[in-house]
Amino acid sequence: MDSTPNNRWHALWLWMSPVDVVALLVFVAATAFWGSRQFSLLGLHVARLVFLVLLSGGYLTIRVSQWVRERLLWSLRSRLAVTYIFIAVVPVLLLLAMAGLAAYLLYWQLGSYVLYTQMEDRINRLGGVTGTMMTSYALEATSGRKAAALAVPVDVSTYLKNAMTELPGLKIETGAGEDLLQESHGPLKDRFRGLVLSDGALSLRSVMDRQTSAGLLYVSAVVPVTTDLLETLAPELGPVRFEVLRHKNGLSTVEVSLVRNRGDYEIVQEISTPQRLVPRALNPFDKLITGVVTLDVMDHDRKGDAESTRVLASFITRPSLLNRRLFSPLGDLGGVAATALLVVGTVFLVIEFGALVTGFVLTRTITTAVDDLYQATQHVQAGDLTFRVRVPNRDQLAALGESFNSMMHSVSTLIDEQRKRQRLENELSIAQEVQQQLFPHSLPKLPGVELEAICRPARVVSGDYYDFIRVTPTILAIALADISGKGISAALLMASVQAALRSDVLRYREGQPGFSPSEIDTAKIASHLNRHLFRNTSDERYATFFFAVYDTETRMLKYTNAGHLPPIYLCGEYVERLGTGGTVVGLFNDVPYEQGSIEIQPGGMLIAYSDGLVEPENMHGEEFGTERLIEVIKLHRQESSHLIADAMMRAAEGWSGSPEQADDMTVIVSRFSSVRGLNE
């Protein structure tokens, strides 16, 4: 399957139904109008538009999930990739995101805490200055001087000069701040300290009162919140910015959130530190941290709704700057601890990255092997048995690929052998048809002679040969041969024997000069056949051969047995084996052969057979043998030639007890009656 992105999108488009297209258009249009807030263009309310978005989006989600499951997740590689993403990649990304978010929140909280405590320190410091000045003024008041005459210039006091290093713009006032004490809701009614917004300006205020002999004394310390004051805050915070926000409507108790609605709040005052710059990152993880903390402020301009005003104090810093304060209690070991933490985190990331790469490589190896096997099956299905699977590694999957290649090689070899066997079977079938033409198509009919012949080859073609040649109306030639070997080679030699024999015998039937039918010499015919085979075949090719000529007028049977199993002549209880002749034909040159003769009595039988009929062995290794064959003949002597021949075949097959033949089985049965002469 082609997995390119373009083809995937094309396949997705073809897979979509008209309902899917309509749902997609509705979802896109509804989402676009929802985002642009142009509800009226569709004539819909927000609730209906949201319903359309959810309905079409849910339907498309289900349909896309079906497509992903049916098409995209069809291959094992895609399934393993998705599984690997959800098992390995997604948890790692979530952990990294959680770690990054936790670190960001930690440094945000740390920076906010530092900024908040720095402002608290300034307020407490201002309160301490106010208390000191209150004590000084109270002592002077006990000397009888009036409170109005107790103002002391702040630039002449060493104490105040030192305080102004942290509180730039410090100013001490007496007889002022009574209104702040009245608005204060703290547990102490005689003092106040905190941020105050007055006349649109933010400042640090501290007020105390004390009863003296001269009357009620009020001391107020004021530090305007300016850039100079913000510059004294912790340098680890980087640029600092104060925004004084006031609710437009007033009379509100709503807390100011980090993301403020500009339609509800207005910026009264902004103070920042333009001289502070954020240094460069020390490492890839040294990202910018932007933090915001809310500070309480008393809005002196809105005495009835002081809680509607808040101060947002923001800062921009880096983790490397905050680490100085975080690890400051460790001294010189702080940098070492931060470096060690960074090194350990880096090592963990490297290990995790290595695990991801290893998982990816292993997944790709598995899916590549499976994909190669799938491609191989596709080639096999197309009939290409030459395709082989690549085996780049040495593992179990590679062994599977090698097994597949070996199997395909075996299958290809078997198919080739099957084709060769099929061709051979076709050739054997043709040879069988040709051989069937060599056997007599019908048995000749002579007065007083009943003939039957059966040949059962061990293979498709037979090496046994039998023939009946009617020389004259009263003279019949009978031939039986067993060719050495089996199969096509034996069948070819059989055809040569048949051609040579018929050529030699038919000269007597045609009455050629010097060839009288009554003078047929079986020994000469055997000798001629021997020379023919010896000269035209290889040295190891030969045949056993029995040839006989029977004359119904004289009842004489002349024969020559050239190495064949002696045929049996049976008349009543008399049994004679016809063995006169010589050696096999085709093995030696110019071998002398003899001719034997026998007078056939009425009721006599001549049985000629091949060795395949007497050599079958039973389970004990005993051959069927000639004696058992004679017993079968005697048992069925009163039956027809066909039944006698069939009984002999069944007896030999039953003796072996096996459906497979070891050799060709051929038998000729000739029954002779008392009729003499030709009556046609």
C-alpha cells in the first residue's frame, strides 16, 4: 500500500460520503462564524451555533476514527507506531511538560515570594523608622515643647540618611496621618503601615500616634513608590513593574485576577525599572520567567471602597538569577548543587532520548521485516516465485525471512519438478497410446483355438510384449518377450522387437520365394531378432523371448525359447514346460538357437507368462512361484481362457497383498479343442 501523505488524503477524500462532506462544511462554517462572533449572518443564537459545532465535530470525529482504524492502522507499522507514541512518547512529553510547568511555577512562586518579602521588608523598615522618630519626638515633647515645633529636617540626621539607602525619597511628617489611622482595620489602632494610593500616586506610608504630655502626637513616614525604590529591590528579579489598577465602577469587592478585563479596570499609575535588563541565558533551560504578585493597597481617594484597588507587581527574570537566592544558604556549594541538578537532568534526558531512539529502531526493524514478508507474499500471489526477502540482520525475524526464502526456493523447485513430472507424464501418456497400438487390436480367430492375453504394466508403459500373427488361415504365430528395464526405454525396445519380428514373420505370409508358411523356422527367427537387437542397441539392453508357431491342420506347435520362463503345456494331468531354445536375444552376437516341437492334444492348454507373474512375494519373502501358478491353472481348467488368465492375475496379486506391482505382469492363454481344419 502506498503510504505517502498525498495519497492518504486522496484516499480519505474518496472514502468520504456525501453526509461526511456536508458535516465537514457545517463544522467549518459554524466554527468560523463562532470564532468571528458573526452569529447574525447565520441567523443563529450562540447556543444553537455551539450545538452545530459539537454535533458536526462529534460526527466527524467518529468517522475519522473509523477511517484511521480501517486504513491508517491497517498496517502493523502504523499500529506499532501509534502504540509506541502512546506508550513511550506521550508519557515522556507529558512528564517533560509537567516538569517544565512545575519548574516555571516554582520559579514564579519564588520570584513572587522574593518581591513580596522585599516590599514587606521595605514597609517594616519604614515602620521601624516611624517608631524611632516617634520615640525621639515623644522624648522632646516631654521637655515642654509643642508638637508643632518638633519638625526636624530629614537630611541632617545620620539615621535617616542610612534609612534612605533602602527608602529613597523618605520624608517624615508630624501631625499628619490621622485619617489613615481612622481607616485602618488592623488589630493595632495606634499605628498603620502599608501601600497607600493618594491623589493617584502610590507610596509607602507608616503612621503612629502616641499620647504625650503635650497632647496626642502623630508621626507619619512617606516613601513614594518610584523607579528609585524599585531599583532597591532584589536584583535577581530583573525588570520590575508596578501597575495600580482601580475598578471603574467602584464599590466592588471583586479581586483583581492576573488576566484582567480592561473593560472593568483602569490603570491609575505605572512604575517600572527601565535600567534593569535581563541577562543572556546561561543554558538552553535558562528561560524567561514572568511572574505577577498582587499587593494590597489602601485607596485613600476612595475611602468608601478601598478594596476596589489593587497593585499588580510583575517581574521578568531567569532561573539562573533566582538560583542565587535559592541556593544562597549553601554558600559556595549552591552553584555546585545547581550544576549537579542540571547535569543529572541532562543525563536523564540523554538516557530517555537513547531509549526513544532504541525503541524507534527496534520498532522500525520489526515493521520492516513484517512489511518485507507482506511484499513477498504479494509477489508470490502474483506468481513471482523468484522474489526473496532481504535479511539485513541476524535475529529471529531474519531467521523467519531466511525460512521464507528457503520455503520459496523449495516451492519453486517443487513446481519445476512438478512441471518436469507433468511433461514426463504427458510423454508417458503419449508413449502409452503408442504402445497400445503395438499390441494386437483384436485376437485372431482360428478353428479349434481359443486365445486370451492380459498385460498389466508396473508403470505407465510396459516392457512386456506379446503378439499374435496369423500367417495363414491355419497357421498362427505366438510371441512373448520381456524387455530388460522398465519405462520408456523398455517400451522403445519393445517397439523395435515388434517391428523386427513382424517384418521377419510376414515374409512367410506374403509367400516370398524361399519362404513357405509350412517351413517357418522359429530358431531362425529368434537368431535374426538376436542379431538385430545386438547391432542396434547398447550392450546392456536385451530381452527374453518366446516364439511359437501352431498349425491347426497338423496340430504341431513349433517353438523357440530364448531365455524366457518356460511356458506351460497342460493336458489333463500332463504338464510340460517348453524350454528348448537358447539364451536371451540382443546380448551376444551369432548365438545358435534350437527349435522344439510338441503335438497338441485336444483339450490341451498353452500358458506363456512373464516373470512378473511368478515373482511377487508375500510378507514372509516367499515368491508366488510356478508351482502355485500351475495349481491355479488346474483349478480353473474347465473355465474359459479369459477366466483362467484373470484367475492367474488375481492369484499373483493376492499373494503379494500389495496394490503396487514390482514388475510388468503378462500372460497368454491358448486353449485347443478337437476341431481340425478350417471351417470358414
